[in-house]
Amino acid sequence: MLLELHGPAKSRPVTAAPVPVPQGSSAAARKYGVLPMPKLEWTPAVERETAHLYKRIATVVPAVEWPFFAPYVKAINELKRKRNAVILAHNYQTPEIFNCVADIVGDSLQLAREATKVKSDIIVQCGVHFMAETSKILNPEKTVLIPDLRAGCSLAASITGEDVRLLRDQYPGVPVVAYVNTSAEVKAEVDICCTSSNAVQVVESLGAETVIFLPDQYLAKYVASQTKVKIIAWKGACEVHERFTADELRVYRDNDPNLKIIAHPECPPDVIAESDFTGSTAHMIDWVRNNKPKRIVMVTECSMADNVAAELPDVEFVRPCNLCPHMKRITLAKILDSLVYMKEEVVIDPAIAAKARRSVERMINLKN
Ligand code: 13P
Ligand code: SF4
């Protein structure tokens, strides 16, 4: 049951990194040095050496586009080896990033889990800022880079550490769960984190009658529909998922009654009610792999359908294409800049990182 909904009167802008970047963020460039920018030419040798990578995305990226991507792909893969770097990419990254340069891909929970196992000195996070912060929180000794510091998230921007402290004053003793789509400063103020993969399990793990759940009001409503725990929610929303409507899904279904619809729990409740399945991005991908529907709508960020279509060419994807503008700030050109110039380094105040680590690790250590 959803008890209360709190939040700012107006949504907050998502124009820059959610937290101020401390001075001295070019320490990585001083530590590892800057490399020469590789030549980016489309030659027969580049074509030959990248042909196996193009094969992975040939059904979703037209051949005419590959000569623009291939020189970057080759240069990034070579520089990764030279730098001993690993690229972590979220399921929403575009197919040429997700399939051709990433070492580890997944949803927020998988990326957080994998970040704890990384052996390389340098992590390049292809996703949004809170994901890069999570990697840094879990790897304080490693250098974590994000190709564009402005890759924010409307959920992370909707709440501050001060907001959490005020909620705690208002509801003394009520435990606080934060979706990982929050800044390190917010993670430092809460009892435990969750992702869309494990939100119900995390809420129930606290053994409390009532829980404060932030910042996504729709994920909170979804959790409230799946548990007896009473939920006090924050009024944040994902600017991508809140745009889907139940009406548009009904039109798709009326046109094809056999169509399958699966939705991310950041969608509004009436959208979830129209869906055959609800789950995190990784759970949605697994659902398509296991059920192999003829036609499907994935009610989530648009690039994910491209990545699943590249893997499962026999499934037809109907696409209401809502793109996340923050995820789309990450491009091959900026990933290459990251590896050449060692930018942009993710820096977190060590005291905040230590407190945030407790909340993230408590989630990761929960038994499945
Ligand atoms: P997942 O944890 O399901 O990958 O979701 C992250 C996200 O930002 C969805 O918009
Ligand atoms: Fe944030 Fe929504 Fe973009 Fe995910 S899709 S990163 S929740 S704005």
C-alpha cells in the first residue's frame, strides 16, 4: 500500500553532473599520461579487422554506417588493451557500443555486481553518472571514467541528501531504501539501495511494517502492489518511462491481439497494467530470450530493442521509440577521448563514498 508521496513542487533540471565535480579531477591524466589520438581512417585493413564485430550488429546497423563507426571501434579496443581498461555498458547503450567495444554489459544490478570483480586499473562507464558513481563507490582505488560528465538522470536529479534527512526527521525510525538511480550523496544517507531487479526483495529484507522508498514514485507504486509493506514514496519520475501511456499500448494490441507487451517498472501503473510482464532491463531481455515471441513491444528505452534484436533477429520489435537523452550523450567519439585523455574522472568525497558503500554493499550482499 502506498501511504504518502513527497517531493519537490517542480521537477529539477538534469543539465549537468548531479554533484559538483571537485577541483583536481584531471588527476587521472597526470597519473596515466595522455596518449596520441589514433588515426581514424576507413581502410581495407580496418574493414577486415572489424568485420567480425560488424557481423554482431548487421541486422540493426546499416552497412553504410559502419565505415563511420569501425575506425573508432578499432581504436577503442586497441587503447583499452594499452590502458588495461575495462568498459562497462548499460543495456540502453547504442548497438555499436554495447556489442562492439563493451567488455561487460547488463542492468544496473549486474553492472554493480560486476564492478566488484573488475581486475583492471581503469573502468570506463558507458551509462549515466549514477552508474559511474556506483562503480567508483565499489572501487575507491580504481580510476573510473565517464565519457560525458553531463550524462545525468531525472530520477537522480529529483532528490538530495538534505531531502533524505528531512524525510528521516518526519518519519523517525522508518528505514529508507534508495533506488540506485541516486547520487552518492543520497546513497550515503539511506539504509540500503535497490535496483529494479531486486526492489521488492530489498524492501521485504528490512522486516519493517513501513519503508520510505525513493526517488521513483512509479517503482514505489509497483513495489507497493507486490508487497504487504507500507510504502512512503518520493515524487521523482524517469522522464523516459513516464511518457508511455496505456492508450498507445491499447492501440498496438488492438492492431495485433497476439502482440506481447513487456514494461519496465519505472512506467506508470496503467502502463504496467497493460503489460504481459514487468521487470528490470535484464529481466525483460531474459523474458524475450525465454519466450521468443513473434512480435513484441519493449516499453523502455529504445536502444535496448536494437541490442536484443541484434541477438534475436527472428523476433519482430514494435518500437515506440523513447530515447534517454542522458544515455545518448555517450558516443564512440567520447569513449575514445576518455581513453586518450583519461577523462572525465568520477570523483567522490571519500567520507561520502564510504557511507554510500555501506548502502550499496548491503544490497549486493543480500542472498538471492
Ligand atoms: P535497470 O536497472 O533495469 O537496468 O534500469 C536502469 C534505468 O536507468 C532504467 O531507466
Ligand atoms: Fe534515468 Fe530514465 Fe534515463 Fe534511466 S532512462 S537513466 S531512469 S532518465
